[in-house]
Amino acid sequence: MSVIGVLTAGGDCPGLNAVIRGLVVRAHENDDEVLGILNGWEGLMEGHVEMLDNHAVEEILPKGGTILGTSRKDPYVHGDGYESVARTLKRNDIDSLVVIGGDGTLRTALRLGEDGANVIGVPKTIDNDISGTDFTFGFDTAVQIVTDAIDRLTTTAEAHNRVILVEVMGRTKGWIATYAGLAGGAQAILIPEVPYDIEQIAALIRRRHRHGKNYSIVVVAEGIEPPEKVTLQKDVFGFDRLGGVAYQLAPVIEELTGYETRVTVLGHLQRGGTPSAFDRVLATRLGAKAADLAAEGQHGTMVAMRNANIVGVPLAEGCAEIRGVDDELFSVAQSFFG
Amino acid sequence: MRIGILTGGGDVPGLNAAIKAVVNRAAEHGHEVIGLRRGWAGLLYVNPDDPASLEEFSQPMDPNWVRTIDRSGGTVLHSSRTHPGKVKASDVPDFLTPPDGAQEPYDFTPHAIDVLEAYGIDVLIPIGGDDTLSYGLRLHQEGVPVIAIPKTMDNDVHGTDYCIGFSTAVTRGVEFIGNLRTSTGSHERIAVVELFGRYSGETSLITAYLAGVDRAVISEVPVDINRLADYLTADRAANPSQYAMVTVSEGAVVEGGEMLLSGEADAYGHRKLGGVGEQVGSMLKEVTGIHIINQTIGYLMRSGSPDSLDLMVANNYAVMATDLAVEGQSGRMVALKGGTYTNVPISMIGEGVKRVDVGEMYDPETYRPNIRHVGGKPMFLY
């Protein structure tokens, strides 16, 4: 019998609770115990833990959020690194530390592993851009939310003969924009990895409208370069009027096309709510695999999906440079532009 | 008899269901329906002497053509905010010249009536909010038979308790707020949710009431940020999950500020709104030091398929309007009064404004919905 500690760090992501449930139930099958560490790294530094039995994870599968809470604290930034977490690990006889988090959190876990902790990573991001795994849980849910929004906004765009820019998450990589744009039949998709020519996008919209389709949906990843020569207006209190690159693009597209252009920023709606069936299954399998890796003493690893199999890979692979949309996928999306 | 139908102003879920029901009901009576495309714009931009333009702005409809349209939101006839009685010089089509000595904006109502005659329309059914229907009233006064159907996601047309689209808009608001709770709670933040609602705060107030949101800022009551910040800080501390939520109408103002408008005014004198949620969020962050989740629901509120209630009202309004049209009535608006389907003079839309009764439904001190009395109120409380 061994003791597994588990924590969730960083942003909220649909499926976090499903991972915790998968881990807890499988660990008990393996005759291991699980301690939940509250509020991310902060709880590990301050010793806030609670026993997770199977009862504690009943009914949490469909719930968004995380029953363990999360924080943006980091032991190497807000503490003395490994020293600041070693006390909690030792006092609770934690043999394996399962860390559920994004690439930043996984890098912290890797460093703790090098400094002496027995870590196992579970990659978490709705952006799907962590290296070493084909998919991350939460991504499918976010894509479904954006696709639903595109479907709904299409009727509004058509009713008013408008261009609607749908701004989605993706600061450096455009996975959500590409998948949801493809799924929603968007007329153009702008992502950070692929430079765009605003004149070309406008020409494509103009051509489409000339041929009788008087509306267009353009999906914009939040991290694309803003168009040149844009000044943000200030309001009476001196705050910038509306952030978001789509708000900067809209007047430019309106001017170049002559069509009314409106903006919808999906923002936090993309990571809230209940996980999709795909994400529940993926998250549960990742959680169970993490329990198995702990039982086998395979530390310094990360659970991942590779070619539809759930496997353990070196944690360092998940900490490599984040992964962009591949050319094949984006070229398929591009075939449907206009 | 030939019935003309058009949709004006912002789209709402349920418009297509209403169009379908008008076509089917008319067909039962043996009458035909022609759709006028892009709201009142058709009546301005059609040249009655040019068959191509007559075709461009019209859509003949029969039960087969409308069979599937009720399954989606938006409007198959498209919409506009054109007002043929108030036309800017830059919007006047080439084939028209303003009347001698007339001042901008120009009144092209005589031309609009010519267009209706060219289409052979005997009675017109406009579906719209108070702006769109106000021009319906004008045409009625000019002798054109008109039966109006009220729609708006704000539910603010005077003379009826209910307008098509309101229920779905509130349903969407409640649903999205529910989805934002997990993120807001996981990060222990304050969520500021901006909702559509120009001069009236119904959508913010009713959505907050139904979604159990901590505080609601409405267009009618300027908000004191320091007071709101104190309340939200206390709400957050009292919540076991350590978060708080507030809804904000897009037309709301911060005390000492003004309505956030952008762009040029349209033909009805309205400019685009938006940005107050971000503003309130930035100010709350500054005062409280607590991280904010800013979310604008915006166009998503009126997008997508209608809910059952909007399907119900859209179908019944359409049936009632068609029957009135066939009976040869004019100048009526179909309505709900005291829970009962009825019709009222269309002139009622101009005789008052429909707003949240702040004293009855809202506490301006605590920024909370406060429904003092329910008995005797219409289903949606106003």
C-alpha cells in the first residue's frame, strides 16, 4: 500500500473532477490511499490535505470546476522550492505526488522531481497545446461550446447581413479556433501560428457576399497580431474601451468590406460548465493511468494520449515547447474559407 | 387576399416560427403571403418600375417553403433598421429624389406606399419592436391596413405584457451564468456579466433574479462603485465557494459617468452600446483588489433556436394577427394582457414606455432584485 497525494493548479478546466475521481477509484482498487491537497501548490506548502475515499468523489463526474480548489501560487516563486513542500510530503507519508496542471505547472513538477519529489503529471489545458499528448481534457468541451455559439450566431449574422467575429481562447496557439471554426463552418479562421493578410480576408468576404451569401463568421484566436494603426478609445474614466483583438479587427473589416461587423468574445464561457462525454472518458482514463503509474512507482512521468492509447511518457516531454496546430489540419480548414 | 410580412430591428428566436404560422394560417383561409426582405428597407430601395428590384426584396412563401424554417433562430426574411420616414441624404436610392424644399431626414412614405401597391399587398404584418412598429403605425395612419406583432428580447414594447424573444434571451442568460460559476468559484473571483438591455434593465434584473446572482446593475439606476464593491466583497466572503457574481445592463451607467456609446446614430436615433461591463469590472478590481472575470453575453442572448414559450407565443401571435388581417381589421397589435391573448390599438406603443417598476422590483440601495409583490402581476412580472 502506498499514499498518493493529488493537487490541481492553474486555471479551471472541464474534466478536472473526472481525473480526480478516476485516480481515487483506481487507486483504491490498487489498495492505495489518496490524499487531496487543497488549493494547488499553496495547500502543499501549507499542509492543507484531506483524505479522499470513494464516497468523496461520488457525483463529481459531471461537475465543472475542481473539488480541490486551485491557486496561482508556485513553490519556486512563493516558497523555497522543494523544501517548502517536503514537510507536507513527509508528514503525510506521500509516496507519489500527482500534479494536474498546465505546462507551467508541469515544469514546476518536473523541477520538484529533479529536487527529490516523486511526481506524476496529468496535463491540463483547454487549449490542447501541451506537448507529448494528442489531446488534453477540456479541449473537446471548449470546442463544443464555441461550435454551439457559431451555430447560434450564424442565424443572427444572416438576419442582419453582418460579419460576426467570434473571439476564442488561444494566446499562442489556435487549436480551439481551428477545430471550432472547422466544425462551425466559419468563413475564415485567424490563428497566432499563421500570419494573415487582412486585405485577403476582406476580399474573401466581399466575394462571398457578391455571390449572394450576405453574412460571414470569422473565428479569431485571442493571440493573433492586431491589425496595424489601431488606437484604443478611452472611456470617461480613462479605461480602455473594450479589450480583445476582435474589437480592433472589426472596424478594419467593416471599412474594407462595407459590411456591418460585430464582435462576440466567448471568454470564460469556454472553460466553464460541465465536461463533454469525450472529456469525461479521457479525463477518467488519465486519472486511472496516473494511479497505476503511482502503484508501479513510475515517477517522473506524465500520463498522455498517444494514438488513442493512454500511456505514461517522460514528464520532460510534456514540458517541451507547446504544440501548435499542424499544417495538415489547418490546410483542411483553409479549404473551406470564403 | 395577399398578405405582406416583414421583420425589422434586432433578430430574436421565434421570428421564423411566427412567419411560418402566418403563412400556414393564411393558406388555410385560402390567402397568399409574400415576404418583404430586410425589414422596411425593401419599401425604400425597391423601384416599382424595375421588376428586378421587386424580385430582390420579396420572397413568395407557401406552406412548403416555410416547412422547416421554425427550427432555427434569426429571420429568413432578414432585417434592417431602415425607417422610410426618416432617410439620410446618403441613404437615398438613385432613382428617388427628395420632395422639393424638404429637410433631411427625408420622408419617403408616399414611395413606400407605392411599393406596397406594386406588390399588390392588401394588408401588412410587420414583426418588430417599438421602432419598427412605430412605422407600422405611421402606415396605418396613411391608410395602409396594418396588423403588428411585437417582438424584442428586452420585452419593452408598451401595450403588451410579452414580446417574442424575451423568454429565450433570459433562458440563455441564466444558462451562461450557470456555466460561468465553476470558473468563478474555482478561482474565487468576482464575475461581472454584461447583458443586452438598452434603456430598461429587465434582462439584467430578471436574469439575476432567476439565476440567483448576488447583485444586478440596471440601466435605470446609476451605480456607486464603492458601495457595489463593498456588497460584492461581503457576498464573496459569505459564499462557501468564495466567489460573487453581478449582472450589468449594457445601458447601465456608473455614477458620475455617462452611457457608453459608439458609432453613428441609426435612423431611429440609437447608437451602439457596450463596454460598461468592462468598465465596472476594471473599477471593481481597483477598489477591491479581487480578480475579476468579465464576460459579455451580448449577441449570444438572442441567438439560436427559440425555447418552448417563445414558440408558443410566436405561433399564437401569428395566428391571431392573420385572423385579424383576414377579417379586414387594421391598426391593431396582437398582445398578451393579464395572461390572455388579445389585441390592442397599435397606437398604444407610442403612448407610454414599458420599464421595470424600480420601486416594486428592485432595491436601488443594495443593487438587488427585490420583488415586493407578486400577486396581480403578469407572468414575467412586468
